[in-house]
Amino acid sequence: MLFFVKDKYVLGMAGMRVLSGLIELSAALLMLKLNRVDQALKVNAVLALVGPTVMMVVTALGVAGLAGKVSFTRMMLIILGVGLVFYGVRRG
């Protein structure tokens, strides 16, 4: 094995990011295969759902991994920070 991962949460977080990268790469190849702007925009629209979903899942795994290791106050600050990120990038 290339890396020895002691923490299952880190493994889950990295695995989700690898999966996300594979989805992005597959979508890029599909766009090239379709070779039409309108079709490529449809693929891109589907990808717009993948990014935030992966971020939420990876963040949830990270917060779950920290649950017993940090104080309640710090955990609330982390959750507040993530909430502010989503608030800052919302549409409207």
C-alpha cells in the first residue's frame, strides 16, 4: 500500500475526493466525446451538483472524526465556519 492510513475518517475523506476527481475527469471526457456545446453544458450542469455534495460529505466525515477530539466550543466554531462558507456561495 502506498500510504498507511491510521484514521478511517481520513481514508473516507480522501476516498470521496478521489471519487469526485474521477467523476470530474469522466465528465470532461464525455464532453469531448459529445463534441457539442449544448450537450457539454448539460454535463456541466450535472457536475454543479457533485461539487457541493462531495464538500458536504467530506466535511461531515471530518467533523465526525473530530467529535471526540475537540471541545464543544471549537466544534461549534467549525460547524459555523462551514455554514458561513455555504451561506457565502449560495445563489441569490
